[in-house]
Amino acid sequence: MFINIDYTKKKQKAKLHLAKPNKQIISHISEKFNDEMELKLGNINELNFSIPHYIEDEETLEQVRNNHVDLIKERMLIRVTLGTYKEWYIVDEIEEDGEDQDTFNVKAFSLGYELTGKRVIGLEEESINCSTLLTGLLEPTVWTIGEVDPIFDAMFRSFDSGSDSNVLDCILQAGETYGALIVWDTENRKVSFKDMSTNGRFRGMTVNYGRFLRSIKRTRTTDEMVTRMYVSGNEGLSIASVNPTGMNYLEDFSYFMYPFERDANKNVIKSSFFMSDALCHAILNQQSLQADNAFELNNLMDDLIAKQTELLTEQTELATLEGEQKTAEGLLDTAKGSLAKLEDQTSPTYASAVALVAQRQTELDNKIAQVVSQKNVIDIIEDTIESYQNQINTIYDEIYTGSGFTPQLLDELNLYVIEKLWSDDKYIDAKELYDDAVKKFQELRQPKVVIEVDIDNIMNIMEEQYYWDKLVLGDLIKVKYPQMNIEYMAKIIEIKYDLENSEASITIANTTDLLNDTEKLVKMLYGNSSASSVIASNKYKWDKINAVQQSVISLLTDEWDASKQKIIAGVNNSIEVGNRGIIITNPDFPDEMVIMQSGIMALSKDGGETWKTAIKPDGIVAERLIGKIIAGQELFITNDAGTFTMDNNGMRIKASSFVLESESGDANLLDGFINSANFIEEFTDDNIVTAYEKKMIKIEWGKILSKYDSNMARLNAFYPNDTSTAFISNYINAKQALYTYLFVTPMETKAMLADDNMAFSTRIDRTVFNAKFTAVFNAEAEVDEQLDIKTNELIKAAQESADTAQDNIDDVKDDIVYKTELHSSNGLVFRNGVINTVFTAKVYKGKTEITDTLPNSAFMWKKRDKNGNLDTAWNTAHSGVGKQITVTGADVFVSATFECHIDIP
């Protein structure tokens, strides 16, 4: 290649200009020396230079004081220009040295360093994307966001600044959190986050022996090498559900297989440097079978996930129905109680009460039938899920057996299994975790190579002016050194300029051997996307939780141990029922007592002088509750996972994770709620609904329809056959309009969710799409609100009825003249099957004991097993035995309850 050299150009000398913080240029610093500049990709650059205290006057040739010594001050700006490179620096440190010669030394950092002066205190985010985080960080500064690649706004990560940080440190931490390249535009004070994989290009710059290269050093190490990388995200998130192999790890043995090669008939062309041919064949057979079954596996996994989502919806519906069943049972009990207190069976009130009991019984029977039906629906879905799982496991078994691994080959393979863990709790999505784990695995699956290169400063070589713009931070450079068989393409991540001595050194990373085409093909054949080093990315969370955990463990351990001793010692409680209510005291702890009266249970620690703890129908009043809840006027709940606070400022939750589970605990319902709230924006941002998005919209429609059917059933109970009421008709019309839009109205050629259109993308009008779904959600919210109002009215009526029944019960209690006491010769609580005691029943009429006046047949002893069922055989054997029975371990299996009923003639 012939290059025309323009000798009229000037050598690329660095120019330094002094400026005020507002970038107003004050002076040109031409007398600088010992100037060095260190450029770091994505980070803060550093500039160092010196100036003399005295310089020679151009006219008088006398030594005069250098005015820059007085002009250059901390926090002033330096503009550096070197060819096309221009950047602003802020003076951070000034050192005056008089040892050898009077010099004025200046250290400055690129302008982003000024952000260290802006504090960030206690910024915590559980899930936030890049632009939102940067907007908040830069708000109190004059800096703004430049460009953020879309990939980072699609990521949601957790973030914690710590108790006391600054904006610069937080931005650098954010770059690491999102895996972004930070680009500092110091000219316009802008920060950009760029995708590293697309940043930088090869401009033709080649460094080799005899050309630019002064020295080179290559280091290879296996310290971080891994062939099986286990992957973990937030709360132990696994990649098994999205990994084609079904495993929670990635695996790749291509380094140890190289350069093994075989033809189509599995004849060996080249053998591995490490592995036996038989082991290489087995690994390649496994990869081939995985590829052959990948399509079927992916379809099965998609179907499995869809069914699991459907199962979650149906389980939520079941929980709702079971709650409604319990409400119906309570209403029936209340109705029966009201009926029981009525004595005049001929009165209209009695007839109404009988009718109400029959109505409540019918409502309960209907609700039980709905619960049974819903459980059948869930059983069918669970059977389908099990079928899908069995099919997936069958394919995995076929892949394993068809690969040809023998016990001997597995033992050999074990020699090459290097296991490590890559864990990062910023990840809350399995697919995103898997994709980034694959990228990390690419870095770690072979020995790490580090290249250090010293080169000439080509900016000062006139004959090399063609390359003046080719040495760019972040771009690719080719390094050749035949004597060491080195030929690498690498990204420049750091450039150190010794501007005075016209030297430069570069640091390169992510090196890739320039292999020939055949070697590249072989390495591609062995890449099976599956292994890691331990990376604890969010250690600050564990530190925070450990601090909470220590205080909670201490609190719970001390309090519960003391309570346990009191419970065990409290078998001699004295119970009195009288006009004061029910009073319970303990002779061993005379100051502690419990009283129950007037619908209140109160507890005292000073013999009844004060009652600081009480349980009332409308809540619990206490200075302190210890255990699973710690509350007061300021609600404060804590355990080793975090804290929950509610006070005058509102509610705040600090926790390692936030999970809302159904009864089965199979999934985080919060994810589903978030997805339901955000799916419209996610699916319509480009006005095109893809096949995958259609599938998710259909699932969302299923949720809407299920909620609609449930709501309509409840509405019919409160508003029988009413479709004219405004909020009901709005709900019906909105649901029907959405159905027509999704399944009937043609878009382009067919309805969006038509069965024969699910595999294709459909262009939509985003405004119409949003309006249809929003109308349903708004109407559904109004229905929920109206149903809550009706339910609260019903509960209030039931409570009033229950209060009336309780008053009647209290009247009956006031007339009680008989009392029964049950005594045990050896305590009332037994452990580990060691049981031997005599139960004695005592009967009182008023305050007079009448036990001995009753016949043996008057004492009816009953035993119930651990499930509360009567033991008929035992009860028959102990019929008519009188006031005493003996109980041993033979009478108890797991646990049992003994009762004594008195039949007074």
C-alpha cells in the first residue's frame, strides 16, 4: 500500500489550555513538561504535568516568575487537545517540589470526576432500568444523559448506593451493574451507556515486530478457567427452565477437545491433545442429539410454562372460592345461632329464621360444589403439567442413553470438569440470566490470556501520519509477534502516553486468537453453550441482611426460650369463673394473670394493677408483641430477611426480595401482577404483535375471562339478572368489545388471535389496542369496588347478628349452676410418648362438689385422635367406668385429646 505523506502537517503535539469552571479559556500552558496522560475505557482519565516556577522572558531573556503558577488552582479546568482527541480535565491536586528544581506539579482527572462532589445517600432500588436510574442520579447536577442503548432500558436491576456515596461512584457502579460501556462527553457534560459488543472497530492498525512494537509480554493462566458453570440469580433463580439441556449449569469442553475432528461417518481425522477419541465422540453425539431435539424441547417447555401460568390462575380462583366457602359457613353458623335462641316456634320471626338457615345452607352447598369443581379443573391441569414434564424427562433420558457415555468415559470426563459458580442477584428474569451467563461463560471456558504491549507514540512520527487517527480507545488493534507465535485481535482498554518522550503503552483485553478458517469451524462445532467463577455482585445486600439477622435472632431466642419454660411450668394454673368473668392465674408467677370478660381478653404482669396487653374484637392492644409480628402505634415488623415499617410517613419495606405466593408456593404472584400491568406497553411499543406476544395476550385474555366469570357470578348474587346497572353494563360491554377486537375483527386478513393466525405477526393500532384493554381493566376495577361495598355490608349485617347471638349466650352463661373440673395426677402435657397419668373428674353444683353423688354411668369419657375424630373403640371400652381413668402411652398415637362429659340425672 502506498501512502502520500503530507509534510506540511504538524506533528501531533498535545496542547493544554487553562480554563475557568465555566470553560472560559484563560491561557495556553506551553511550558509544560513531564506531561503524561492515562486514558481508560469507560472510566475517568488522568493527566499529569509539571511547569517551572520561573521561565525565560522572550524579550529580556531573564528568568521571571511563571504566571501560570498563580493562575492554576484546584477545581479549575484543563482542555487537552491531541490531534482529533479533545477532552476536559479538572485539577484535583497541586504539588510544589523544590528538591531538585523548583517545579509545580499538577494532577487532573477527566471532567466526570467533578461528580464526586455530589452526594448520594441511601439510594435503594429493587428493580430499575438504566435511564430511570441515570435520570435520578444526574438530577442534582449539570450533567445530562447522552445516549443509552435500548438493551439497558430493557434490563431491570437492583441497585444500592450504600449509606454515603457520590454520583460518580454510583454511575461507575451502574455501568458494572448493567454491563455497559460508559462514554463521557466532557465537551457537553453528557454520560452515555453503550453496548460493549457493538462498540469499537478495526481501523487497520497493526503492531508487529519491527513496526511500532517496542516490547511485548504474554501471560496465560487457568486460575479462572471453568468447564461447568453453575448459574444463580436473585433468590436462587435458576436457568434450568430456559436452558436447552434442562440443567442449572452451562457446560463446554471444547478447549480440552481441541483439535479433535471427525468426518460424517464418525471417522477420526484429528485427535484431541487431552481427551480420548471415545470421549470426544460421546460429547459430540450428545450435542447432536440435543440439537435434533431442541425444537421439540422448546415447544414442550413453552407449553409447560403456559400450563403452569394457567395453574396459577386457577389456584388463585380456588383460594377465592375457599374463602367464600368459609364466609358462607360463618353466615350459616350465625343463622343457626339466631334460630336457637328463639323459643316461640309459631312466631313469624321463627319462620323467617328457619328460612334464613335454609337459604344459608343452600348457599354453602353451592359454594362447596364450586370448590369441588374448581379442584377438578386444577387436577386436570396438574395432570397435563406432569405429562409435559414426563415427556421432557424422556427426551433427556434418550439424549443421555444415545450419547454412548459409559462409566469409564464418565470417569474420564470427570477429569475435565472444572466447576465454578456465577451468581448475581441483580437478575430476576431466568431468560436474561441465561443469556448473560452464556456471555460470561465465553470468557471463562478457556485459559485467560493477557497481553501487555509498549509501542511508539505515532503522533510524533511524520511518516506514520496515516495511523494518527487509528489508535482510538475502545477500538480493535492487531498485534503480531512471529517469534512467540502471537497474532491477536484485541480491544484497546487503556492507553498511557508519555507525551514528553514520545512513547505510548497500551493494555488490551478480550483477546481472540486469529485462527485459520478450519480451526474456527472446529471451535464452533464444539461450542455447546454450557459453565463459571464465583462472582458475588451484590455483597452489600448480604451485609445489610446479616446485621438485621443478628438482632432478630438474639431477640427471638431470648424471648422464646423464656416463654417455653413458662408454658412447661404452667400446669398448675388456677381458673375462676365468676361475676368478674374468667380469671386465670399461675401460683408460680402470681403477678401474671389473664382475665376474659365483656368480649375482651386482658393480660397483666403486676397482679391486675395495670392491663397493658389486651385482645379486643377490633384488634390487639399491646406495648410489645414478640414472635412473627412486632407492632405498636408505629407498625414495625422485622426478621432476618428485612423490615416493614408503617408510620405517619407511610409504608416502607426493606427486604432481600419481595415474593407474593399462592397456597402452593409455586411462583411469585407479584411477577404476574407486574406483567399484567405492563404487558400492554411491552407488547405494543412497535405497533406489531409477534407470535410470542399473541401467546401471552391469549393467556392474559384467559385471566380476564376467568375474573369476569367469577365477578359475574358474585354480581348475580347481589344483583340477580341485572344487566342495566351502569357499572355492570359497562363491564359486560367492555369485555365483549375486547373479545370482538381480539377474536372476530379482521386485522390485515384475519383476527389477531384467530387459531390459524397465532404463528404470524400482526400489525395493530396501538391506541385502539390500549383503549380496549384499559376499558376492561377500568370496568373490572369498578366492579371490584362495588362488590367490596356489598360484601362489607353483608359482613356488617352478619356481625350485628353474631353480636346479638353472643348477648344471648352471655345471658345463658350467667345462669350456669354446674361446673366440671378435670385433674391429672401427672400433668397435662407429655413429650416423646412418655405418658402415665390418672384423670379425675370433679363436678360442682354452685360451690358444692357433688362428684360422689353421681353414678358411674354419669361420667362419659371421650377420646379424639390427632385429626379430631372420636375413637369409638376406646370410648366404648371406657363407658360407665366412673370419675377416674388411667391413660398410658398405649392410648395415644402421635397425639390425642381426652374429654369427660357429665350426664346429671
